[in-house]
Amino acid sequence: MKRSFDIFVAFFGLVACAPLFVIIALLIKLDSLGPIFFTQVRIGKNFRQFHTHKFRTMTTDAAQRGGLVTLGDDPRITRVGEILRRFKLDELPQLFNILKGEMSLVGPRPEVPCYVEIFKEGYKKILEVPPGLTDLASLRFIEEAEILEKAEKPEVEYVQTILPEKLRLATIYLQHASFLFDFAILVQTLLKLVRVRVVLFELPEVYSHATRYGNGHGAFLRSISLQYRRPVILMLDLVLIVLANYLAFWLRFDGKIPIEAKYVFATMLPWVVLIRGITFSLFRLNEGLWRYTSIWDLQSIVSGVLSSTLVFYALVHWGFEVISYPRSVFVVDSVLLIGFLVGIRLPSRLYREHGLWAGKKRILVLGAGDAGEQIVREMKTNPSYHYDPIGFVDDDPSLVGQRIHGVKVLGTREELSTILLTEQPQEVVVAMPGINPAVLREIISGLETFKIPIKTLPNLQDLLDGKVTVSQIRHLKIEDLLSRPPVGLQPQSVQQLIKGKRILVTGAGGSIGSELCRQILEFQPHVLVLFERYENSLYSIANELADRKSSSPVYSVIGDITDAPHLYATMKKYSPDIIFHAAAHKHVPLMEINPGEALKNNVLGTRTVVEAADHSGVERLVFISTDKAVNPSSVMGATKRVAELVVQDMARRSKTRFLTVRFGNVLGSNGSVVPRFQEQIKAGGPVTVTHPAVKRYFMLISEAVHLVLQAATLGEQGATYVLEMGEQIKLVELARNLIRLSGFVPKKEIPITFIGLRPGEKLEEELVGDNEEAEPSPVPKIQQIRSKTLPNLMLVSKRIVELEQNLSLGDPGFPIQYLQQMIPNFQVLEKPNPVTPRIEPQIMDAPLP
């Protein structure tokens, strides 16, 4: 189509311009010596050289008198050449190049070989298409000679500044190339040449790099139109009032107005103009900006016309008693005038919203409810967003085929794949703020094979007044896909607990510990003590908190929870009121090969912390546990379960209030599967998943800390709390979603491989053990765990002493035996085949005596 259009325009252009060619040729010959045409070698498609033709505008010795760059008042330019260059008439012979197929009407402007060689890498993509007579760079640098004349070193300015910008604009053209875009550029070029300051299209990327060469077309026109807008509108309205009144008479008498009727028309015309003019001013019809014409403006126009008609009718029949004034004229005049007034205002808005070519991104909106309606309305009324909503998709079949703001509901979610293939949107916006995460995952799954960006709106609770705007559209995040309600913090109770208290956090440099410190500091504790064994992690969180410039002092202590003397000394120095115990070894595979260290840190370390808290008279201690402590199959999970028993044992015999918080996997934490998946995606894959059937609970770090803080306010002695976490998510599904949200197509661009369950891993996690039951707590979405059979806590202290004695002997088989004695349902799993849906674990039976 592009080539056919080029041939058609070039052929008829040459025919139509033939007389002009003769005139220009004569003027050139009369003005100066030399040939009529100037021929120069340029680089065309696929780096092929061709000879471009122009009317000669310079003297014959121009090459000897200067370089390739032409300046504004270049002495080499002839008198006729100056006129030809001003209106770009010297380019007309390039219609022959277009006819031959060496050039196109629209395309990147051809350059001379020496400049192409400098930017050869940049031209590789650009020269995949034929060069053109005009392009975006021609519009931007239409006064290129004048620009270069102001430069200190024109040649350097051209090579270092203008040419790179031309390459960027050419790249943008290739990204948006279409027949309509070409046509818009062609018409815009013609308008620029005749100095008509009208903008036919706007492409935001063109002006994304601010330059000293200007930011757009039409600024002058807009300023002038705004300055004289009201007088112009008033004059137009008065003209339309006269026209509508005359046409009403003309229609009433079928185009032949009698002399008597003409006399009545002429006599009453000044009054109708005066009345309508005053009424329109009262209704402020001359104040509105036409590009924002809306229903409100239509109401004002109708009200103004009808009100003035009633006043004029009363004046004619009861004031002047002109019986011969046709009554039908009042009606026809009003209808015509409303049509005229709306007709001159509406095109401004339609042009603003649509234009000839707007370079807008094609958007498919999922959800034809209130949120979708508001988003589409704003997209259509605010062209600065450069979005073009092409259709809705909604689950309600009754809406299919209907239109909202002129945008059609194309089908239901079941037809999404077909709609994407036929409509080819550039972006999908999920406009359903209250969407169920499971449904959202289904949508992501349906879009797997399409490389289309997916965006969404904030959740309902994040919207302040229920209104949604285009500016709130954001990229879909992995937490949007979690199948559990988000946890809200009740700040009053937490502030009452923490404000003015001395707080100590163990493991303060870890994922949970550092987030605890951030949120605790917001509640203005008297002192916040960070206790951490790793100096780099401690340094990082301490600096972050220092940057917040809180009034609460923060103290950093390097220390190990298994170092009892140092821990006791820290307790004595800072006298904490509340301890959040987050320090632990949490990496499952590492703990499987280092069970002794897991016992030392997770069990003995916890015992040291709770004993130090009891000895120091701490008000309460919150122990952070994990869902892997429920029916544990890993060393890490079993040690955390023993630590829970240690806390419960101390709770029964201490004045300090001890409680446990248990939750599932935390997104983005150290060792979490999500950062690992993201690293693998960044590296190009493959993404490794242990087993196709593996499921896990997930929550956000901030929500985990919310739970910890909220549980601390409940504070029933020895209690264990868990979060209502919804359904578990398959890791393979999580991997696919992460690949998709990263902009890749799963399997096709980023493969997924299964490597088999690692030692200690289960196919599914649990939040409540076999001998436990969950019941509601005073806080919504938090449950309290109660044991059906009470553990024998009297033996815990005794077994901890045995643990200390035997660990020092270095027996490699002791840690597992000890855990099996302490936790009868501790299951040691064999590694299953990676493609086997499920292998029942082998249970090591070693009951607690």
C-alpha cells in the first residue's frame, strides 16, 4: 500500500508540477551559471548508494567554498535558491527518486556516505526501509540552516547534536510506521511549509528529550487563540444567531421569503441578537474551553437558547404585538441554533481526543464496571495520556456488544485469546480493583502466550474515595496474585504497646528483623536496640533508620544469641521492656547438612534469649516461628518446633509474657524463592522448580510484621498465633507468573525445569498440626492455635541440658536422633523423583519416652 501510494503521488505530482518545473528551470538559468539540477550520492535502503536529484540552489563552486553543512545566510546560495529552499521546492525532483523506488514519500531522510559511516551502527536498523522525502526530523529541523548558523562550530554541532537527534527520531518513526502515520507526517509537512501552525498529530516520544530547538508545534497558535478567545467566540455566536434566524425564515417559506416576512425578519433581528447575546453571557457560553466541551456545556447551550427564545417570544407577541411573526420560526430557529453552537464546539474536542494520528497505545480493558468506565472516560478526554481504549472484556454476557463511551464490549473472559489475536492491543489493563487473586491468576495464565504488558489498578482499600484515574494504573505485581486477604494493622493498640517502651530485636539485620525495626520506629519507642551477629546487615539497617531522623534513639549491638554472657550484659545495659526474637537459621537445605548448627542456633539460642528475658524482667517476648514447624519434615522446621516448646516451657514458669507467631513463606525475604526466580529470569533461564506439585503459603514481609506486632498486643501467656493465609500457591504457577510479569513468555522464552524436592522439603506446608486446632482471636484474620493434647513441657528443660552436653561431643548422628525424640511426628523424607506427582514420605518412628 505504501509503495502504491508513493507511485501514485509521485507520478501525478510530476505531471501537476511540470509547468512549475519549467518555470524554476528558467529562473535558475537566468539567475546563475551552471546546471539546473544538483546531483549528490546518498545512502539508501540496505546501505545501497543512489543519486538524489534536487534543483540547484548554490553556485557551481559551492564545494570549493565550504563544507557539506549549509548555513542560514550562506553566501553560496543563489537568489533563486534562497526562495526554493524557503519553501523546499528544491526537493521536488526527488519525486523521480520516489518513482524509481530509491526513496519514499515518508521515511528517514537520506544522508551522505561520510555521515552514515560515523553512525553506521545506528543506521543499520534505520536503513531497513527506503529513505524519504520528509520525516519527523524534517518537521523538527525544518529551519536547520538557521539553527546551524547560530552554532560556533556548525559542522561539530551537526555531527554531535543534530544528527544523533535525527537518528532517534528515525527510530521512533520505525516504531510507529503505518500508512496513516505517513499520511499525517506528509500533511503536517505541507502545513509547516505554508506556515500554518496547526498540529495534526502529537507523539510524546518526539519531545521526550528537551532540546533548545523547541518543544512542539502550535504553541504560538494556542497562545494567540487563548488571548483573543472570548471576543472570537462572541463574534461567532452572534454570526450563528443571525444565520440560524435567517435559515428559519428561509425554511418556513421553502426558500422564497416574501417581502413582508423579510421586513419582519430585518425589524426583529437586532432584538433577537441582543436578547440571545445577553442570555448567552448569563449562561457563560463564551467562557468555556471548546476542547473540554462536555454534557455541562450542552446543557448550558440548550438552556441559553430556550431561555432567550421564551424572552424573545414574549417581546414579539406581547411587547411589540407583531402578529405576523411566524411561530414555527421560533422552534426552527432554536433547533438550528443549538445545532450550530454544538457543532462549532464539538469538533475541537473530537480533534483533541482523536486527531489525524495521535500515536496512542492500544489498550484492552478487562472489566466493564465502574472502574473500567472511569478509566476509559479519562483516557478519551485527556489525550496527554496517549492511550486508545479499543475495547472491554467482561464476564457478564449481557454486556457483550454494548458500548461505553463509544468503546465496545468485545466479549467475555473465555474469548480473551481470540480477542487478543484479532484486536492486537499493546497493553492490557485489569480494571477490577476488587478482583479475586485466583481469577487474576487465571487471567495471567490465559495471557501466557501473548507478550503484552499487563497492568492493573490499586485494591479497593488503597483507593481513598472509590474513584480511579489513569495515573493510578500500575504494573501488576506478584503480591497481587496472592490468595489471601491483606492484613491491616490496628495502629492504636500497637502504639499503646510500643510508644515509650524499650524494644530489643534479635536478628535485626534479617528480612523480618529489619522490617520489624522499621515499623517499630514509627511508633516512637523510648529506645530501639538492634541485636545482630552479621555486621554488614546491622550496618545497613542502622544507617537506614538513622536516615529517618527519628526522635527515638537506635543502638546497634553486634552479638550472637548463643553467647549468653554478652546477651545478658546487653539486657542489663538496655533493660528492654519487649523483645522480638527473629534471629534464627532458616535455610532448609543448609540446615539439612548442618543439623548441629541448626540445633545450636534455633534451640539453644532461643533458650538463651528466653532465659535472659525472664532473668531481666522483660515485660513480654514475641518469638517468630514458621509453618515448617508444623508436622516438620526438615531439620529447620523441627528445630523451630523445639524452640516453640522452649518458649511454652518458659511461659508456664515466668512472669514475662511469652507468645509465638507462626506464618508461611515471606515474599522477597533472604533465601525466598521469589528473588531466586527473578535472578534466573534475569539470566535468561531456566527457572528451576523442585516439583510440579509443590505448594506454599505466601505473604508479604510487611504483612508478616503486621501480624507479629498485632499478636504482641494480644499477648495471652504462651499463646501461638497464625495468619489466615488463604490457599497455597503452586511454585510452578508462581514461576510462570513471574516470567510473565517480567515481560517474557513462559516456556517459549524462559524455560522451566524440575529438579526434584530438596532434602527436608514437603510438597505442601501446613499451618496447624495434627494435634492442634485453630480458633478465632480477638483480631480479624489472625487465629490462635490450641493443642488438643498438651506436650510434656516438664521434659523440655531436661532434654535441653542433654542437648548441650551431646552437641559438644560432635556425634554426627545425634542431632537427628534428638529431634526425633523431641518431636515424635518429625518425618525424614527421601528425595522423590522430580516428575513423580507425589511420593509418600518414609516416617522414622522414634517416640518421645
